[in-house]
Amino acid sequence: MMTAHHHSASPLATADVIVVGGGISGLTAANVLMERGLDVLVLEARDRVGGRTEGGRFASGTSIELGGQWVGPTQDEVLALAEHLGLETFTVHDSGVSLLFTGGARSESTDDSFGLGERAAQAFRDLVETIDVTAARLIPGKPWEAHEAGNLDRMTAAEWLAAHCSDDAARDFAHTMLGSIFAAEADEYSALHMLFYLGSGGGLHRMMLTIGGAQESRILGGTHQLSEGLAQQLGERVLLGSQVLAIEGWEATSSSAGRSPVCARTTSRNFMCQAVVVALPPVMASRLNFDPPLPANRDIAMSHMSAGNVIKFQVEYDTPFWREEGLSGTVLSTDHDVSLVYDNCVPDSDRGILVAFVEGRHARAFNELSEDERAAAVLRDLAAYFGDRALTPTEVLQRNWSEETFTRGCYGGRFATGLWTTVGRDLARPCGRIAWAGSETAAVWNGYLDGAIRAGQRAAQEVHDAVRAL
């Protein structure tokens, strides 16, 4: 169990570096800085660490993830961290028939056709190849430098899909697949953002796969243990219940002014330091008060990076009854509110578990419903997929990440048209004695746990250099 503390009533605390945010990115930065000999404090507003990972537990005792849960090949940093912390990974269940619901029809598949007809399946494969080839031409972490960046940034992802896929069924399926990755509609982010994001993880083909892809493995007991392990290494340096409201005096870097402290002001206490790592989602970082104000383009970058909208449902049954019928538990639907379902069973329980996602515009519609109404609607969709046995779970757990006070959306942030090529470079660029972490600032596996770790490592290097230069 991690060791972390709620702050005391003392009016002042000091450190070399203060990290704002106790998710995996901020905790990574703090550990790197501590290992390099700097005194660090992590200020976390919640009463837990983990950020967009969160552990849950069914009444049966089975542990489950309410937030980010998957790891996969080429995600070397998160896999290395899991090994370092002694956490066990397991391969997800992926055998059996997957289902597709589109155009009012149900189809089955055991291959990469996803149940699409032959023509639509080939059109979708061609589209994926075009996406991945185009994405590979972008410079990692610097999409604005691509020679075609201007044109790609002027059009939405939906417009790009329409221009590169003439098959209606394949294009509709692509919208659903991208919705499951971005938790947003394809007309809500630019083509440049789509290609940068997908390219950061090796392409759409890798991101949409289970075995061999981004959903291949999970961590036994939950991914929140990664952050808890990092926090345990920091011990009393992690302060929970410490919501930062303002960062003051961040800009000074000259020899005289640079020695004056930066102040991170919380609801009840001021923390003084020489530099700060802000490891919050951009939508939350934009709600901090900065004195003096941040450069205009940095403020535009974080305030215009919208968060995705997703509600995650973990549904437990007595047994994984779908397996008895030869089904894998994987469902994709262009027709229903629940667009994506996976078998989410864990090896230390004999219960059946389905994880169901409501994303984008469907999630925004669900925001108007009570939790009971949401659960009932999800069970109706699951029954449409798996039959009436899906209507009688033992328990339903849900997390609406757009309602979560200190997140306000998942999975990650997105840029609409015209932003990457004008303010994109400001998203991760340090401002004075502030370095920026969080998965949205990652060049590799942007939006994923692995990217969050890489961003924390980069921010730690930047702030270490800033402190040593004083």
C-alpha cells in the first residue's frame, strides 16, 4: 500500500521542485527528480493518486479498472515500470467470434474483416494502410513541421476520411473505430491531430488490435497500482487533498530574479519552490491561475485542447456466458449507444465481466441521464448483442470521466482545425520555470500510459536543467 499524506495546517512548505498532479506522469517526473538529488513535493487534489487510472472493486471482491487499463507491444516504458514494481501482466481473452452491428444487421467474424462485407472490409483495410503510411510521414512530436501540415490542419478528420474512403460502410466503421480511440466524433478534431495521434502509437492498425496491439495485456489487480508504486517510493513527498489554485512568480530566469521562489498556492497553504512541473490534463491546467499570465499561445493551446467524452461500464455476471456460445465478447456497433465491448474477465476470478464504452456524442447524451438510467440503457444494448442473459448482471460499475472533478474528460485531449500549426508547439514547450507533463504532451504513445511516463521523464529533464541553471 502506498504512503501518502493529507497536508497539515502549516502555512508554508518548500522544495526544489513542486509537481502539480499525482497521476503516473507527475509521479514519474517526481521520481526522476528525486533520483537526481532534488527535493520534490507532489501536490494532488484528489484523495488518491493515479489520475485517469482508478481501481474499482465489485461486491464479489474482484478488482477492476474504472479508468485506463491496457498495455501492449512497443509500450516499453510502462511495461518496464510494471516489471520494476513487481506487477504481473496477463494477456486479454481474444478467442471466439466477434460481432459487428451496423445498418441494422448483425455479422460475425474471426479475422480482420470485422464482419464487414468483402468489399467494405477491403476498403477499410486500404483506408487503414493510407492512414498509417500518411501518419508515418509526420515528425514524432512535431506534426506542425510536416510539409503537408497546413492542408491537414485545415480539414477535420471526417473530411479527410471522406476524401480517402468512398465506401460508405467502411467509412462508417472507421468513424466508430476512431470514436473508440478518441472518445470524440471525427468532425471534432483535425486530420493532422488524427494522424499525429495515431502515428505516435505506431498507426491505427496497431492501436485497434488486441493481440499484437494496444489492447493486448492488462495488469493483474489494475493499472492504478503503477501510480501507487511510484507514490510509495516518494513516501511523504506526496500530499493528497492539495488542490493547486495558482502558480505565481514562474517567469523569472535571470540571475537575480531567478533565485526568488515560485509559489504554488492551494486552498489552504502556499508551497515555495524553484520550479514546477504541471502534470494535469490541459483542460484542468487551463483552470489554474498563473501570475503573471502565461504567454498567449500557451494559454490558447491548453484552453483549446478539448477532452474526450467517455463513460466506462464494468458489468459483472456469474459466469462468462458468451464464451459458452463461442463468442469472444468483442462487439463493435455503429447502431447503438454502446459502440465497443470487450471480454474483461480477470484470471483470479471465475466471474464473467464485460467492459462497455459509451463515447463522444453518445456520452454527451448520457450526461443527461441518471446513473440508473445509464446502466439500464447499457444493459439493453448488451442484451441486443448477447441475448437476455445480459440483462441480469450481478453488478454494474460505471465512471463518467467528464463528471470526474479533477479530470473532466477522457481518454485524452484533441485539437480542432488550425491549432497544431499555430499553437501546437507551445503545448509541451517549457514556460520560464514551468515544465509540462501529462500524456497529451507526449511524442510517443500520446494519450496512453506509456506516453504519460515518457512525458514525465522529459519534463523532469527540463525542470532539472532549469533548477541547475539558477
